[in-house]
Amino acid sequence: MTELRSQFHEELEQLEHDLVLMSDHAAKMINDSMAALVASDAEAAQAVIDFDDVVDDLFLGVHERWLATMALQTPVAIDLRLMSVILHVNSHLERIADLAVTVAKITELANGLPHDPTVISHLQEMADMVSSMVGMVMGAFVNRDLETALGLPEMDRPVNRMNRKMVRKVVRFAEDTELLEWGVRMMVVSRTLERAGDNAVDIAEQLAFLLTGEFREFTDASHHD
């Protein structure tokens, strides 16, 4: 292997390393934003918002090094596929971190409003599933594990179902204006977590493309789970 090719593969390894680091941060941000919501802790929510700068720096670093690598190297077909996947995964991880920030911001907005423990428990379960999905899919990415990638839609189905059930939980608050306001905000949290799960599935789709050379969406948006 020439020195140039060796440098190229070292750069690919570093890019993948940074993606894994981003995924660890994004999953932790999901967990931390939910912990702040459960505790009605505005300070903890702000810490999640502030930490997003770390993920943004990683995202930009990966993107800039990706551009430099493409400019300096001449990737062969399999390398081009990996470069494409790295770019997409980078974007999906940054979005997951942004969605955690959304939960944190809603926590700040909902501070002081009455809350319902059943809804909180519902959201906590969703957040646990989503953070697990992020860790699972990035573990599959590192290990080039197609079977796990193909299993992500099955992990996502309970998250989608719980998101749809949130409306029924919130309409029960119709007679209490403040609780209803809180509930409507929690519907946004639910939808935000559902979107984070979708991004984990999107990463799994990218991994399947990397390993098979064929891209296909795992889920049909026109059909409910």
C-alpha cells in the first residue's frame, strides 16, 4: 500500500472514530435532556443546550476533513461508498443532538407548569429506547453488522406507537388550562424523540448501503407501524 493510500485509510479511521464520539455525545444528550425534563431542572437543560457546541464542532470538523480528503485522494468505488455514508451519518448524528436540544428548550419553557407523572414516564421510556437505538446502530456501524442494522426498524416501532398515543394522553387535560399547556409541550417532546429514532433508522439504512451496495428505505412513510 502506498503512503498516500495509507494516509487515506488512516483518515477514514479517524473520521469513523469521530462519528462514534458524536454518537456517544448525542445519546447522552438525549438521556440528559430527559433527566432535566423529569426533574424540571432548567440548569441541567441549559447544560444540554450548551454542550451542543461540542457536537457542532465535531460535525464541522468531520465535514471539513471529509472535503479535504475528497480533494486530495482518488477514492475507488468501495471507498466512495464509505465516504458517502460518513457524510450522511455525520448529518444524522448532528440532527439527533439538535433534537436533544429541542427537548431541553421545552423543559425550560415548561418550567413551573403542573405535570403528569404518567406522561413523564411515557416520555422517559421513549427516550431510553431512542438512546439505545443510537448506541446500537453505531455499534453496528463499527462492526459492519448488517443484521443489527436491519433490526433497527423493529426497535423503532414501539417509539412510533408511543408517539401516536401521546395525543390521547394529553386530551385528558382539556379541563385544566395549565396542565393542557404542559401537555401540548410534551406532545412536541414526544414527536422530537420519535424524529431522533427515525434518524437512528436512517443511519442503519446508510450502513446497509455500505455493506450491500444497494440503498433502500427500511420503512414506508405511507404506512403506519
